[in-house]
Amino acid sequence: MDILSRRLKKLREDNNLTQEKFGEIIHVKRGTVCYYEKGRNKPSIEDLAKLAEHFRISLDYFVGHDHYVISEDNLDYGMSMSDEEITFIKEVRRDVRLHNQLMDNPSNLVSRMKMRL
């Protein structure tokens, strides 16, 4: 299941909607929503835009970006993070030893991780 499929299903479930009620928002049948959630078909950009407007979310959400934004004063851009990236950071923070190593020298640890991949 790809990110779009997972996000569509999560959006529907988070709003306590059946596939039928979710489909009514974009005028598709329950079976079509089922195919979207399984990754067999993809909704049109127009339908994604309708969902984004209806649920007051960004289209970025459907491709894995959320409204988490990190910006630094010395940079002229922001960086969005997906739910998965936020989950990764939370997991790293739970492992005190790993977190401390990362915070001591993040560039070195990332370099070592790249070498192992």
C-alpha cells in the first residue's frame, strides 16, 4: 500500500466515515474508495482537491507531507515532515543512548549509517 492509499484510509477512519460516506464527498461509489485504499486505483487531482477542501487540509498531506514545518532563522526555506518522519524522531528520542549519540555529532552518525546501507 502506497502513501496515498494509506493517507486516504487514515483520513476516512480519523473522521469516522464509512467508505460509502467518504465516496459521497467526491461522488464516487464505495467500491471505488475501496480500490483507492488498496492502491488499485488513484483518485484524480480534482477529487483530491475536493477532499483537501472538505477536510481543510493541504494537498501535500496526500503525498506524505503534513503541516509540521521546521524553519531556521538562518535559512530561507522551511521543511515539511511526514507523520512517518515524526514517528521516527519520536522513536529515536525513546532510545536515550541513540538520541545522545545523534545529538553529540549528528553528521558523523548519519555518515556511519550511510556506510552501512
